[in-house]
Amino acid sequence: MTRTPLSKADILLALSANNQNKLADIYLLDSVNSTNDYLWQQLPENTNNVSVCIANSQTAGRGRRGDPWQSPNSGNLYLSLLWRLNSPSDINGISILAGVALIQTLAAYDIHQLQLKWPNDLFYQQQKLGGILVESRIGKQQHIMIGIGINYYLPNTSQQQISQATTSLSLLHEHPPCRNLLAGSLINNLMHALSQFEQDGLAPFSQQWADYDACFQQPITISDGDKHIVATGQGINSDGSFRYQIQDKKEIHSISSSDYSIKLAT
């Protein structure tokens, strides 16, 4: 598969004029420990601007709970976006809107039948295509970081180090979208979604999440260390927390911590 070199000019083509004006910078790197960490290190104080970092590879990419994220230099998309919130917010809601924006971005490039597994996995037929890591720092203001990884092509050596079934855009589409255009569209859609979130809250995205929820009415196992619960997914609450029903019980329970692991029954 031919890898398209990263190009700031091509990425900016997909952004609206308004979003281009909000954007402080796009950092394009060949290799970095983590795109999230790089942007945290660049964090300027007292700014309304948005920053983005995209890399060809990560040497210390991570997912939830600090799990390693395989980030080979094989043409995949590793992208982080830093945003200052106007008012404090729970990061569960940010993960929900980011997932919806990601699926809708890919749908525009004819990548369909995708689902989201709470709180941050992008699936195609129970195979992982990508993931989202949301982080937050609160000082005088709250900044949130949305890190997204999308598999364009995964070498066998990387697949062997991943403990779950995976897929990639090269397997789902004969002509995967140009990496620069996809990155630009994703940045644009994330910025629109975050602006809408600050205006309207999570409700519009919760309704859309329901269309993509991989766990809804599906048998799942929820794990917290050595504790395992067999349950059925029941959607999300208005704050973005996950709802589930324990097997043979009537009560609906919720979890908000992303430290829990949720697995679909196979």
C-alpha cells in the first residue's frame, strides 16, 4: 500500500475558513513518543486556539489504562487535537461526541457498517479499526485532548502484539481515503462537534451514538481487575456513562470510569 506523505496544505483544504482561523497550528512529525504527550508539552496558557499533532509513528502510543497502542510507521493515522472548553465537562461526553464525529467522517469516504464500543473503540464486525483516548487537564481553564488512531494498514508483526481481532481501511475499501484529506475532515468535524457540544450539550450526540452502539442489547462481560460481570448493554445515560443490566436481574446499572473493560460475547 502506497503511503501518502503528511501535508499541512492538503489537510487544511478540508477545514472550513472558520475552523482554520481557530487553529493555532498543525504539528506534523515523523516519529514521536505520543501525539497526546507532544501537544500537552506545547500547551500555551490562556488561549482559545486549537492545536493538532499528527505523526507517522509513535514510540509510546497508549490507550485506556495506559495500555500500549501499536503505532508502526505503516501509513496509519495517529492524530491528537487539543481544545479549551468554555466550561468544565466530564470527559465521558467528549468520548461520545468524538466517536460519533469519527464514524460520520469515515462514512463520507464510503466506509460504512462501523460501530462504537463504549467508551472509545471503533469496530467493524467486532474487529477493531481504531480507538479514541480522551484526556483532561484543569487549571485556570479545562483543556481536553482527543487522541485518535485509525488503522490504514497493520503489519503482521503489529497484529501479533494485539490481543484482539483487528482490521484496517485497506481491508475494508479498495481505495482508502487519502490520509491528509481524512485527517482534515476529521479535524473539521471534531471542531464542529466540540463547538456544538459547548452550545447544546451531549444530547444530540447521545441520540446519534444509539445508531452506532455495538453493545446495545448485546451480551457483554464487564471486567474490573479480577471481578467479572456478565450483562447486557443498555445504551448510555445523558452524561455519557454506560448502562448495563446484569444477567437475570431487572435493575439497570451504570459505570462512568473508563478503567472498566467491556468485551462483547463472541
